[in-house]
Amino acid sequence: MEEIIGIVAGVIGAIGGLYQGYRWLRKKLDARKEKLTGSDNSIKESVAERFVKLFESHGVYRNQIPEFFGHELTIADVQTEESLLTKLTPSLLQSAADLFQINAEWLSHGQGDIFKSHHFYKHPAKFGEFIEKLQYSGDEKEIEGFVLTVKPPRKHEEDTLIPLKESVGRIGDRTIFRYHLCPDWILSYWKCCADVACCIAQAQMRDVYLAGKYVERDWLQSFADGALLPKFAFDLDELDMPSTGWWQTDEFVDIPEKFIEPLSKEDGFSVVSAIERWLKYFDAGKIYVHSDTINKKAGKAFREEVDKYIR
């Protein structure tokens, strides 16, 4: 009987996964259609407006663009859209797009995604490799990041985004960062739950801390879809995120009770599967927590947690 129940639970879980995939794909296709039909407000802006907004969204004031970016721009050039337009050659626009790793087509014509996306679902170890690539791409690189999510989560709906921050220069005492978006996470889905925990651990293993923040759902989805150029809070020296609170990403990685919070407790299949996936990464050395002593304690706690459900 237990074997039959296990098979049924597995089939239900597989059907849920397929439905989730359909919902995710439908949403992506709708967002893509909206961009291609020209409903994006950025199309109505001039290229000069988008150029200035690009720098300001990364913490560079309009008058600081010549000092930070160079390319023979002067303060007089950036005072108005009209004066700036005469300086915006295709090569200069491409250099600005390369600097912030954004889509040059959006900057030039207001079309397509703004940010480039990096996808690590089912491949969280590659997230760690990506961080290493950033760390060794230049001298004294600073890498930081967030795990942005919403609450309460909605089943089968993308609710989590990992934006990595990579330093690209300084203005005075302030570090200027560009952003690498790692989207397509559904924290209430057991595979994503374990993979996000592994991504956080992969970052920690490379001395990169990802801060957890709860943000507004619509803002998160627009940012994750590449349709939003966030504003910058200069007084906070950080992105202006509509946050509703903080959460501890390290606890999510190494405390079973925190790890399974996004999952439905009534869905024993999801809870067991998520913990078993966590243990798979742990046993493979892809999740390592703080020190040998604490690491062993975390592994033991997760094995004991899964035993509660299996019994």
C-alpha cells in the first residue's frame, strides 16, 4: 500500500511540475508579446533619455557621467537630451551597454529585454562557477547580491530572483555596480527550493553573501522579466526596491524548519523531495555550511527532518 501511495504521490508531483512549467512559459510568452507589440514605455523615450536613466539607475548622477564613463563626453554634453543626442554614436551606446551588461537594442531603440538573464535552475553548481568568473574578471572585484522573494508565495508562480552585483568602478567613496539577473525561481516548488538553497551556499563558499529581501510581487516580476530599469536610492546607495522586510538566507540553507517554510506542509511529497534534493547537493559537497562542525550538524538536522516524514 505504501508503495502505491508513493507512486501516486510521484505522479501527482510530476503533473504539478508540468502544469507549473506551462504557467511559467505562458507568462513568459505574454511578456514577450507585450514587448514586441511596442507597449513598453521605453520605446516612447528618446535614446538620450534612456542613456541618462541607465547611468542614474546604477548610481551615477547625470553630471557624473563624463567623469565616470569618459568617451570624451563633457558636462555640457549631458545637460540636455538635445546636446547629448549629437554625441551618442552606435559605438558609444554599445560601450555603455557593455559596461552595464544590458541589451544594446533596448538602449538604442527601446526594444527587448533590458537586462541579460542567467539561468541556473537544475544547475546551481554553475552559479558558483559564474561567481568565480566574475571574481576573476578584474582586479579587486566586489561581488554582492540579493535573494529577492515575495510572501505569501503563490503556487506555480515565479516568486524569486537572484540579482548579483559586480563592481565596475568608483565615484569618490562609492562603488558602482552592474547587475546580473538570475531569474525563473519558484520557491514553493521543491526543486527550486533546494536549488536556491544550493545557490546561496555556493555564493557563501566563495565569500559572497546574498541578502534576503521580501519585495512587492509586481515589481519583482517586472524586474525579473527584464522589463524594468529600477530607480536608484542615492541616499541609501542602493537600488530603490519596494521592500517589505528582510529574511536570513543563511538560515534558509542550514535550518530545516526555515528551508521548508515556502513549501506546503500538507504536501509531504514536496517536503521530502526538497530535503532529499538538499541532501544530494550536501553529500556532493555543493552545500557547505560555515565550518566542519556546523556543516555536520546541518547535515544531521536535515536527515532527521526527512525521517519525520518518511516514518
